[in-house]
Amino acid sequence: MNKKADSLLFTGWAASLVAALGSLFFSEVMKYEPCELCWYQRILMYPMVILLGVAYVRKDFNAALYSLILSGIGLAVSIYHYSLQKLSFLSENAPSCGRVPCTGEYINWMGFITIPFLALTGFIIIFISSLLTLKAIKEDQ
């Protein structure tokens, strides 16, 4: 058994769990209605809690490939969403996202930490841990 891959898989699962619980906290406790891009990020994040949790319990390190793909797509969506919020030339021409504008910032801690930034951080952690898991199992073979 590869202890490094085991720890990395757990790290990815923990990051996905924290991100999912954080998004549920913002929507269910704080009553912040998610915009359309937030929903896409949730669609990519929530399955990884189950995927990586089952993979960790079963020691199925190859599941890191699936979380690598999901988190890579999530990275792109989060970067775009965060750019809509923080780059004026994008936010001025942002498409309408529905009832809640994607340029809206429910939180803005320290001037740069917004909800899409938090999602981006989660996706980065999962992406890197998935990539390193795949590298560790490849080296172990």
C-alpha cells in the first residue's frame, strides 16, 4: 500500500467535503442564493465528496483520474467566475446569469476572498492532490 497516495487521496476528499459543507452553509444558513456559475461549481464539487470518499475507503487510487478531470473543469469555471467579479472589463460586459448576478459578491474578505475564490481554492487542492496521487501510484508500480 502506498501511504503517500493514501494521504493525498484523503486530502482531496477532505477538501471536497469542506467545500461542499461551506457552500451549503452559505446557501442554507446564511441564505445566499447561488448564481448560475455557483451551481455549475457545485455540480462539479459535490460528486467528488462521494467519489473520493469511496475511493479512499476502497483504496482505489485510480479514482484520482476522475477527480483530476472534475476539478480541472471546476478550476476553469471558478477562474472565469472570479474574473467576472474582479476584472472590470469582464464584469462590465458580463452576461446575465439569472435572478442572481454572477458579478455579485456576498462576501469579500480582505478585499479578494469571495465565494468563487473559495471554490477555486478547493478545486486547486483537489487537482494537485489528485495529480500527485496519480504520480505516486505510477512510481509505486
